[in-house]
Amino acid sequence: MAFITLRRAFCHTSGFWIPGAVEIHPANHVVRKAVKDRLRVWFCSLQPELSRVRFHHAYCKNFHSENGNDLHPVGEPWVSQAQEWSQPEQSLRNEDEEMVFRRLSSSASFEEVLSFSENLETFAPEDIVSIYRILQACPEEVDKHQTFLNTVNNFSPSIVPYLSPKSISDVLSALVALDQTHARPLLIKLGKYVVRYIPRFTNEELRKVLEAFVYFGHSDKFFTEALEQHVAALCLALDPAIAVSVMEYCSRKRILSKPIFNVVAEIFVCQSEKFSPTQISELIEPFGKLNYLPPNAPALFRKVESVLLARLRHFPPKTLLRLLHSCALIERHPVNFMPKIFSPLFLQRLQGKESYLDRLSLAQLTQLFLTSVLECPFYKGPRLLPKYQVKSFFTPCCSLETPMDLHLYRSVVIGLIDLLGSRLYFASKVLTPYYYTIDVEIKLDEDGFVLPFTVDEDIHKRVALCVDGPQRFCLDSKHLLGKEAIKQRHLRLLGYQVVQVPYHELELLKSRLELVEYLQRKLFSQSSTVHW
């Protein structure tokens, strides 16, 4: 009863509305005003004048104004205050609730209210949702009351089965705003019920769910399967904004869902005019990142090219660069647009008001330039000036290469020492003159002898050993990411013998002897004259 009354008080603040809330009788107007004023101070910790403005702003984004004063939710029928007060069933019914309001209005601190919002098991599920929505209004205050929020987080899994799809979406959205990354049991429980409700979510609710899953790094194969069924069922009726959100989720979680990607590719071919330039980039980038060409790839990239030709000036420079770079990852080389992106005018626009170009943009430009040299020898347009070229694609952040899995690397090193006889015969983390970093490099002379890594003369062949851990593949698959596929492709074109050592093959080895035999087959099966 306590929190129900608290919600009733909130209903009548000028900037807060909760569906289904019970209205207050006019006789209690003074009490209601006192509660309203105190709650504003408690939840926003601002001066009274500023608190009123901030609280109004936080909750009134979805409200229309009637007569310049009264606010009501968008899409909901508006009822005048006189009509509301004329409903006796919505007034306070007994003295207990009068006592509750007097107690709340006399409270002097937020903590007193919380010791009141304390027997959570007596609250209805919608009341728990309201707690999250109230706290979400002022996320800057969460640090002061994290203990209370932890209590709510620990209790909330028990009420998840009773929440509506909208309530689940609201809770997830609040958890994002409140940065509750440690509330794993609640997130897992919400994730299980999200799977059941996917067809019942509105577009906005589903968008919030996807945003939360991306934010918290949550992925679930059952959720992915349900999402696939939902996308397939809607097909061309899928909302463009939701299509983008779904692709972002798949991209961030490295989920190569061919059913989703195929439907989205078809949607874009048929309805490209519905997508903004930014949405187009967000839609196409996952194809490059996850190294996937859909069945309608020719039609898809013809459509991308035609859209770019028609609307090129509408694409922000960095958005255009990301889009073209993504196409190159999957061998859909944007030759017709390379003269533009290598031009001084575009580079100036790309830089904007900053004093220098950001590291990621420079790396993408450099890889596109290398692509034009290695994979598009017929390209005769402008080249990227050396001052815009990076020296390495591998950097601590925004890298175009995935770091080695150290556990796998140590295993490979042990096997190579046993195989070659000494650590002298291979080098690690070698930066090539072509911007790529090789995990392990082995040098061979013309007769097939393995040379010490310190030797720089009489090198006939260089072996690039790629120690590919799980992070270099799409999630739970053997499918290389786009940035790893282009790296191996370029190394081969540069003359390296590329040898891939993937984690899923190493995991099958049961002994050190099996590891040595495996590496021998990988490295030297093509040459019977190798010596070490």
C-alpha cells in the first residue's frame, strides 16, 4: 500500500505519468503538493526552482501541452482535472492512506522514503518497474543510493515472469541508464523472457531491448533464433530502424545470422529509399565486419553503388569512409569512389575542425589504398599521400587487426621450439613494411632451410603463421571476421605463405607430441626439402 500511494502522488506532478495510476481526491491537494515538492528534491537534489524545471523536462518528452499548462501522454485520451476528480472510486478510500501521505510529507530525506519504497515482496510487479523508472529520471544520484538499488536488483528476478513486454523493455532501458552492469542474475532472467515476447514488442520496445543487450554484452542463442524467426516473418514489412538495430546487435556480438542478413539485404534492395545515409552505412558495415556475402550480393552492391552515386553529398565523410571500407573487406572494391576519398578536398572534410585525422580513419584509408594497389591493379586514379598512411594497422584501440590469444600463442611457441629446435628460428609479432603485424614469421632459404630470424639476406620464402583465437572469428563459428580475411588475403598477394592455426584445431590436440606433428603438417607438408 505504501508504494501504491507513492505512485499516486507521482501521478499528479506536472512532469510525471504512470499508466493506470489512481487519481487523488481534491481534498488532499495540499498533502499531494507537499509530497510532490519533497520528491522532486529527493530524486533530483537540486534547488527548488531548478528541480521543478529539470523534473518537468525529464518526464515530459512524450507529452502534449493543452492550454499551455496541463500535460497528458501522447496517444492517450485527455481528461480534464474536473473529470478526474469527479470519479469517487479514484479518491483515497481510508484513513490509512491519509496517514501514509502525512508520513511521506513529513519525511526529511530520500533515505526515509526508501526505508518506507523496504518490504519489496509486498509490492506489485508494476510498482517495482516504477521504482526503476523513478530512479532512471536522475541517474546522477544513483551512486548515493546504490545499496537500495542493489536490493531492488536482487529482488526483481522474482517478478520478471509477471512483467508485460513493455515493462521488460522499461526495466532494461532503466538498467542501461543506471549502468547496472553487475546485475547479471536480473539481466539473464530478463533475457529468458525477452525470447518469449519478441513478436509482442513494439518497434520502440524491441529497439530498447536490443540496445540493452548490446550495452551489457548479452547474447543468447535462443534470443538469436527468436529474432531470426521474427525478422523472417516480417520480411519486407520490417521497420528500417529495427533492421538497423538488429544488424548492430549482430555486428557488436559477432553473430553471423545468415537468415537475418539475407532478409536485411533483400529489404535494402527493395526499399533503399527508406534508409538515411547513416542507416545505410550501419546496415552494410556488418556484412564487411562479419565477412558475409548474401545470395543477392550482386544486386545488393549495385544498389549501394546507385544510392551512393545519387546521394553521395548527403553522406557524412566518416560515414562514407566506413561504408566503403566495409565493402573492401568482402572484396566489393569501391573503385569508382577511390578518387574521391583520396582527394585532398575529401581528406579536409574528413578532418573537419580537428587539427589532425583520427587514427581509425587513417588506418581505414591506408587499407583502402593497399587494396587499390594489391587487388585493383587496373585502378589508375589518385593515390593516398604518404602523410596520411599509418605505419601499422595494429594499435591498442581501434585496431584493424585482432590481438593474438596469448594462451594459444604460448602453446604454439612450445610446439615450434620442439619442432625447430630453438627459439632462434622464428620471430613473433613482426611488423611488415606493408602495415600488417604477423603473429609468427619463419624464413626459408632457396633450398628450404629454416633461417634464424635475425637473418635478412638470401631469404627465398617467408611463412606467416596466423594464430587465430576465438576473437578472430564470428561467434561460435569457424568463419573469419572481415578484417582477418583481408589481412590473410593481402599477405598472400604480398608473397607470404600464409599458414592458419585456428583455435578450434588446436583444441583437438591432446598431447605435446600431437601439437608438434600438427605444426609440422601445417608448415612443411607442401615441401619435402625443408630442413632445420
